Amino acid sequence: MPSVGLLILGAVLGAFICAKTRSAAGAVVFSLIALVLFIGTPIGQGLPGAIGGFMSAVDQATTPALSGEPGAPSDG
């Protein structure tokens, strides 16, 4: 897939054009296509793991405060 960069660029441009014409559904579809194409590249293959790690860190940081565990910061 040597031209995947051009496909990603085309999808991003399509999303931009749809956003400028206020076609939200088209912009979302083009954005999802660009994201899927990016994840298919060697550079983008680490993206799902990075997002998972970030969400795990956020979950670990917020769970004590949301569940009212002792030692959690309070509104004081």
C-alpha cells in the first residue's frame, strides 16, 4: 500500500470539505475512514494501545474520587 498516505490525505480533505458545508455525517464518515487507514499503517499501529493506556491511567486516577474511597480528595 504505497499510496496509503494519499488515501489518508483524501479522507482528511473530504472531512474538511464536509465540515465546511455543514454536513456532519459526511465529516464523521471521512474522519473514520482516515482513522482506519492511519491505524493500518506501521506508525499508527501503536495508537490503540496508547489510547488504552491513557484511558487506564485516567480510570485509575478518577476511581477513588468517584467511589468515595478513603484518602480521596474532597471538595473541602
